[in-house]
Amino acid sequence: MATPRKAERRILSADEFDVVQNTHHPALAKLDKQELDQVTTLLRERRDRTQDILNRQRREIRSKGMGRTTFAEEERGMRRRKAVLREALGRVNKERSRRRREDLKQNARKALAMRGATASAAPLKSRTASKGMTPKENVKGEAILHPMQAGRVSQRTKVAQAKRDNR
């Protein structure tokens, strides 16, 4: 679920809120590529730092860290902070992928226009039809009997076998 801006202002520090503020709709579309990269880097650093703090607090709660403390409330605040930074990073990544798709579409249109311009200037060099299939020699050879005689011969064999069996 998205976090409202009012809650973001309460959860984040002032400089973090300024960075996250740039990830919302109107401001995000106005950023150029270099600024978008800077915002992405800052958000990733802040998110990773928050994750490190959260991990340290969890270790302290389980008494595996240096001091024995119970920062359940502070841990919940860090989780919210991490969630807000993760949402902001998601918006930035979505914008980056949208811009990348737009660039790819623009490049495809440009390539198609270039191909159209060259196609009219030069004749097509595509494959053409050949003379067709070539006949193969029959390797079976000629039949010994005429096809009409085949049934007569096999029937003669059956009759001869039946005579031998009935003796």
C-alpha cells in the first residue's frame, strides 16, 4: 500500500524527504537522465543504510549485539522508513524502465525509417524461385509380376499350405 506524503514527511528526515519528494509524479517526469541516476543512487544508499541499522537493532533485541536493548518501537519506525524508501525506489525504477521502452521504440521507428529510405533506392536482393523439384530415379527396379497377378500368387500359396495341413 502506498504511503501518503504526509506520513512520508513524518517518517523521513528533511534531506531524505527532499529526495523522496522528487520521486512523485510531476517532479519525476521533469528529471533528466543524470538527475534520475543521482536520485536512484541516493535512494539505494539510504535504503541499504536503513536495512543495516534494522539488522543491527534486531541483533541487539536478540542480545547478540554489543548492547542489550529493546527498541521495538524504533525498529517499527525503521521498517516504515525502509518501506517508504523502497516505494520511492520502485517509482524511480518504473520511470527508468518506461524511459528505456520509449528510447527503444524511438530507435525502432528510426531504424524502420532508415530501412524504408534505403529500400526504395536499391533493388531487393532476396531469394528467388528455382526451377522446382528435380525427379529422383526409382531405385526399386521393375516388378517381377504384373500387379494383377500378385493376388493370384499369394492365394496359390495359401491353398497349397491348407492342402498340406489337411493331410
